[in-house]
Amino acid sequence: MFATSGWYTADVESDVDLLNAWRAGDAANGRLLFQKYFQALYRFFANKCNEPDELVQQTFLAIVKAKDQFAGRSSFRTYLYTVARHELYRHLRGLQRARNFDPALSSIADLATSAGGKLARNQQHKLLCAALRTLPVEQQTLLELHYWDGLDATALAEVFESNAAAIRNRLHRAREKLREAMLATEGIPADTIATVEAVDAFARSLR
């Protein structure tokens, strides 16, 4: 697959321009898309599986196989996260302990994976990641994309193939569940979990 040495920052071409050139057979533009989104996708997977690099590769392989399915009705970024979400669920369903895996009910903690070590930057981030992993995978994914990738309800609705009103309700429930999980996590400063809004601020500060 592709190799990358870091984040692609040049804005010479848009994602759609790169994708269209890639569709026309220019593999170099596929590599640019990979480089541009590698770190974001790595972060998406790192708190949910043990081999985030492999899942990043599989996400782009899935896009290679079905690259003509993206019609430009949404942003390439939300399309990419949609594919990544499906790849994540496929991976989790394949785990030995995931016979009855349901993203709306099953958590990473339930699946007994050791994900998170590659993502955590400090003790507070490690504790937050641990709390997130006790939530159902769907809630964890929703919150991480919201807090750390800045996706609003409209963008999240595209990723989760839902609508913005439903996503707002799901975000509200997920934020409450995260606060409950953080209250049960020893070592998190009390002022960061005083309210849901405080939890929001704390999580966003660790993006």
C-alpha cells in the first residue's frame, strides 16, 4: 500500500481534485490523499484496535476498490470516515470474543482489547481514552470524531448515515455516558467532570 512520513499540509489541490486525478489513473494523487489523512485515520483507529496502521491501510484499500462510489454529495473527509467506520466494525466483528458484537451495545472494554497505548500522550489523555473505551463503540466513535476531529452534527450524520437531529440526541446521550464513565475512573481531576460541559472542554483540550 502507501507509505507516509507525515502530514500532508499543502493545499494546492482539493480532496476532490486529488480523487478525480486518482480515478483517472494517477496513483501519485492517491498517495497524496493517504498522506493527508493518515494521522487523522490513525487517531480514529488507535483507541479502538491494536493495529491502527493496518486498519488505515484497509480503509484506503476499500476506497481503491470502490473509488467510483464517491459522487461528491458529501465531503471526501466524511466519506473517508464513513468507510473507516465500516472497516472498524468489520474488524471488531472478526475478533474471537465478538460473536455478538453490536456497535450500539458493545464496548472496546467488553472485547478485551489493549487499544489506546499508541494514542495516549500523557496520563490525563490515557485516563480519558480508558473511559471512552468503556462506552459502546458507536458512542465512542461519535464522541472522538466530535471532540478530536471537530465534526459537527451535520458531518457526523453523513458518517453515521443518519440525520442531524438524531445525531444531536445521540451526542447528548453519549456525553452523559462519558461523564458517568469518567466519574468512575480514578485519577481524573474533579473539576473536569463537574458538568457535561466541563467534560467537553477537557476532552477537546486533549485533541
